[in-house]
Amino acid sequence: MGLFDRFKSALTKTKDVLRTDVRDLLKAGVILDEEKLEEFHRGLIHTDMGVTAAGAIVDELREKFGGRTVEPDKVWAVVKDKLKEILRGEGDCRWDLDDPLSPLKLADSGPTAILVCGVNGVGKTTSIAKLANFLQRAGKTVVLAAGDTFRAAAVEQLTMWSERLGCEIVTKPSGADPAAVAFEGCDRAAETGADIVIIDTAGRLQTHQNLMQELGKIHRVIGKRLPGAPQESLLVLDATTGQNGLSQASKFSEAAQCTGIVLAKLDGTAKGGVVVAIRQQMGIPVKYVGLGEQIGDLALFSPDDFVDALFADV
Amino acid sequence: MFESITQSLTDAIGTMTRGRLTESNIRDGMRKVRQALLEADVNYDVAKSFTDRVTEQAVGDQVLKSLKPEQQIVGIVYQELVNLMGPAESGIDLRRGEMTVLMMCGLQGSGKTTTCGKLARMLREQGAKPMLVAADLQRPAAIEQLKVIGEQIDVPVYSEPPSESTPVKVCTNGRKEANKQGCDVLILDTAGRLHVDDELMGELTRIDNKLMPHQALLVCDAMTGQDAVNSAKSFNEALELDGVILTKLDGDTRGGAALSVKAVTGVPIKFIGVGEQLDRLEPFYADRMAQRILGHGDVATLLETAQRVLDQEEMAAQQEKMLAGKFTLDDFLKAMSQIKKLGSMGGLLKMLPGGGQMAQAMEAMDGADPDRDLGRVEAMIRSMTLDERQNPDRIDRSRRNRIARGSGTDPAEVHDLLKQFDGMAGMMQQMAGLSKKDQLRQVQAMQKEMVNPGASIHRKKERSKRGPTDKNVIKDRRKQERKRAKDARKKNRRRR
């Protein structure tokens, strides 16, 4: 199954919502009145993209087509362009399908550190395993640092993955300082000459200030061992998350200077539309998407494919 | 939780009630309410029908011509919120003389395993003998996680190696084992699954058919967006859910999922998870939640928690000491640790009427973190010798400097603490001599003081009982005395 198809199948549900509600009302020769726009608004809200982003799109439609008889193709082009424009941003992130590592900023010399954080239960550990697998297939050597010393059995979970992947892992007993684990992980990577070290952190709600400070400390400590690191600080976001995703993105960025998002669990009916709002308001790009529970179910994010798959057969 | 939705609702209702209330500004306001609900992830259709219902009731003549229309509107919103989320039947009915089987299900990462532990702990506190069954054979180390939790709360956990078993087998064997050990509640921790994964949903139905759980509970992440309703619907179709447990409500989620799930599926919300620790599970009450959403606080839950976690004897002993005027810094420390058991100060404030705004105001002011302040106070008291704690008067400048160094604070802070404590102790002594009614009045006055920022409790200087203490009165009296003396002198002179 090609990447494009995967996107398509993962996003069928999203597309369905938009198609059934909107295509019908935007048929050729239909007058686009307030009632129709309202229904369109409803469809957009259902993707979780947020009141602001949805409102902006509806406003643009109202301005361009309001009260006129519309042709669906034209309207779709406007919506697609608008969404792509928002997601692509101002060229600060590349998604080159031929080079799976293109969205990542790698260190010029020495190991690259990737810090992974997020709230509880979004799939951080699984995403790390997938990412490690992804990087290994691209010919990189990977070291994992099991920084989740809080949750019961989290270290075991990552250790199991490392055994399956055959990569090195640095662990400390439960309750140890996660920053120490991160430091040792960087240390090990530098010693063994590994290309990339991925640091796991415990899930934390963005409102718990002491935990966010702990995250800030981890970030600082990594920079102490490897100057300029972490090159990437990835926030794992659950695609089912609603508008709270915005708060997550802003608070985690404050503590760990997030450089990108891994959008996990996109294989459900959830739309993950909140990334549109995040990109719009905070400029943090989506770098990878998780499309299933298997280790290979991680794909490069691509705004064009994302949006095209969303409206593929309209 | 719910701060932002509370804020936006208050704003929206505020705009409605400012100036004359007309049909058009009610409609305007309700549009804002709808916007607020959508921003809080309330399902689109639920938000729409909610505002439609409120508008319909609010624009009637009865409301507009009533004495206080704005209060009527708040009342309607409150009632509709309660209708939306309730009626909630919280708590779990345990069968007598028979094993109660509870099945937990939900999406990945919603917090099932942790919630299993919390539920087991709660049931055990209520006198049941629960057993946990690790039926999650999917996620690596899920079984270990449940085992660790079981150890923490001292509840047996039944598990089988994932390679040689199936979820159905683990559950049936778990029931046999529970019978053998004499447990009366069986909690099944199933694997997280997507509601569109037909294969795994089928497995869930098979467990359901085989074990006939008395209650099937859906664990739902409160941060979920519009999709919450879809997954709840699918799980409900597959299992006929008996209840929903909302988790992660301790974040800054606006909890719209809470408002939608009940409305769309009709499945009541039973519990809410409000923290990672295993005792952070609360029963859900629609009316209390509605009060919290409207910023009216939730004193009922606060009192219940207080009764549960506070050491009653300790409290009684302290009260006695307070009334006897023998309250020392040591007691103050004990009282503080009791209060800490109730949760963070910010959380406590939000449970009080109007406290939410106060907490927000404090957050807005930089550095006014009540929890941190409490920590500093604790450090200062712990840096005092036992003797100093009993007799704070003994603390002179040198001791004060030592305490400040020991606790990492400023001598001025130690001074402030002592002054505050002095004021408090004095007031308590005063109160000890008052009647119950006057005591109440004093407490109210104290509360008023506390709202006033920058205020501290001052002990009034003690004056002699002979005369009024007011400065002007004293001045007047002295003046009169001087005059009288002068007149007397004059009189005496004339006589000569």
C-alpha cells in the first residue's frame, strides 16, 4: 500500500464527514446562503480544527461565494488551498517524500538528540519505537533513553521495544531522576558513536507546573552534554484530542521548545484537525503521523497529501 | 478544570445582562455561549440544541418581565446544564453474596489501567474485596503496570503470559481464581482499542458474552474532541455501557466531552479522575459539576473530601487548643499538613463560590502561588527549634536570621510570618471568650480581610478598659481636661 493510499484509508472517515455534509450542499447551481454555510461550519467543526480556523474558512467562502450559485470544484479548491496554506506555513519545514528524515534537523557532527514529550496516554512510547524503527531503516544507529521513570512498567515497555528493534537502551530504576537518564543516554550515544538518541519522558499534563519544570530541566541537561542539543523536541499529540491540543502545544513549547508534532492514532475516526489550529496559531509543524499499532505504521506528514487525501474523490 | 468554559460563559451571560435585557441581546449572548461551548469541544449538535433550548426558555415574556431577568437566565442555564449531564447515578452497586464483575474498556491511552487501580482502591475502602484481571495482552508491559498498581494498593492481580493466552481465557480463569481467593469484585482491564477495529471490538463482545459483566464501564479521556461522541456511541452499541468514567480532568481541559457523551448516548457519567495518584477518583454529580462550570463552586464535594481525608480527632484537638488560646506554631504546621491532604490550594479555591476568579487573579499576579507560599511557611517553621515553636516571642533578631538561613528565606519573611501568627493567635484568644454568634461574626470579618489583597491579620493594640480607644476621642478628652484645668486656675485666682 503506497503512502498516499495509507493516508487516504486513514482519513476516509474525516473525508466522509466533510463529503457527506458539504458536497451535497455545494452542488452546481446551489445558492450558498447562510443556512448552507452554517452546515459547512458544522462539518469543519467536526474535524476539531477549532472555531477560529473553521470560522476563517467559512468567512472566506462567504466573501467569495456568499449568496451566489456555486460550483463545487471552485469551492473545494478554495478550502483545499486555505488548509494547505495553513499547514505548510512559511517554508520552515520540509517534507521530502524521498528522504524520510527531511523534516528532522540533524546535528552537523556527533549524535542528534530527539526529546519526545506529551500528555499521558497519547502514545509517546509507541511513537518512539516507531520512530526508532523508521530511523534504523534509514540507516541510522539509534540509542533509546527510558526517561519515563514515573509510570509503572513504562521502562519495561520501552525495553521490550528495544529488544524487538535490536537497538541500545539506557535505563535507570523507577523513581530515578529522568534528567539523569537523559544525560546518560546522550553520554552513551556520544561514546558509541550512535547517530541519534531518542529520549522518552513521562506523560504529564501541561498544567502541572513542577512536572513542566522537570521537562525544562531535562531539555537543559541534554544541551549540557551535547551542545546545541536537543536538535528536535517532538510533541506527541493524540489525534482524538480536541481544542485542548492548543494548550498542550503552547505549554509544552514553553518548557521544551517544541520543534514539531507527531500526530498519533490517526487511524481512528478522529480527525486531528486541531493541528491546523496549532500550525495557525503557534507555527509548530506536524512532522510524522502514526497510522496504527504496528511498528511500521509511521509515515512522513505531508500537508498536500493530508489535504488531498481529505478531499481525494470530491 | 473547566476554567475557560466558566470564563467564557460568565462573559457571555455578562454581556446579556448588562443594560436592558431584550430578545436580541439574549440571542447575541447565546451565540457567544455556543461559541464558548464549541471551543470547549462540546459536540456541535449538542451545543446547538443546548443554546436553542435555553434561548427558547429565556426569550419568553415570563423571564423578561420578571423581577431579576438575569438571574432567571443563569438559572435556566444551570438547569439545562444539569439536564445535559444528569441524572448521574454514581457509585457501583455491588451484589451481595455474588461476585460483581466490572469490565473496563476504552480507546488506547484513555487511562484504563490507572482507573482500574483507582476503582479497586475505592471499592476496597468501601469494604469490598476486589481482584484485578490483566486482560490487556496487546500493549507491551501492560500486565507489569497493573501488577505494580496492584502491589501499591495491596489488591491481588490475576494474569497469564500473553503468548499462551487469550483475553477471554484470562478473564474466565481470573474469575475462578477470584472465587478461590474469596474476592467479591472482579475488575477486568481490557486492552485499549479503536472503536472502528472490528476484530478487537468483536473480542470485547466475546468477553462480554462469556463473563456477563454486571457493569461495562467506558473510560474516556476528557481532552477528547468532537470524536468523543463517536467512540462512546460505538462502544455503547457493542456493549451496552452502564457508565462512563472521565479521566484527566485535572488538566486545563474544558471538558466538553463530559457535556456531550451523556447527552448523545444517554450513558451516565459515574466517576471522574482528577489526578495521577491512585486516590484521585471522585464520584460525579451533575448538579455540582454545573455549579462548578458556572463558577459557583462546589462546597458539597469539598466538605465530603474533607470528611474523608482529614483526621477528625486531630482536628477536634486543634479546635480545642485554638479556643483555649494555646495554639502554637507546631499546631499551625499540623493544620497545614491536614489542609494539604485536600489537594492544591488552587484546586481548593476553585471549589469555593467565587474562588475560581480569585485563583485566576492570583495566577495573573506573578509569584502569588499559594502552594509555594505554604511550602515556604512550612520550611520556616521546620527551621525553628521546638522551643521557638512553642514560644514564638523568644525569636529575636539573631534567631530570626538563623531561621531565614535554615529555610532559605528572607529574615523579613520570617518576621512577617511571626507577625501574622501573632495576629491570628490573638484573634483566637479573643474569639475564645466570645459567644458562638460573635465567633461567627468574627470569622466572617476575617474572610473579608482575606479577600482584600495585601491585608494581614493585625492584632489590635490592647488598651486600658477605662476609656474609648479612638484617637480623636482621646484628643478631645485631653483638650477638655486642659480647658477644665485652665478654668479652675482662673477661678482660684479670682478668689484670692
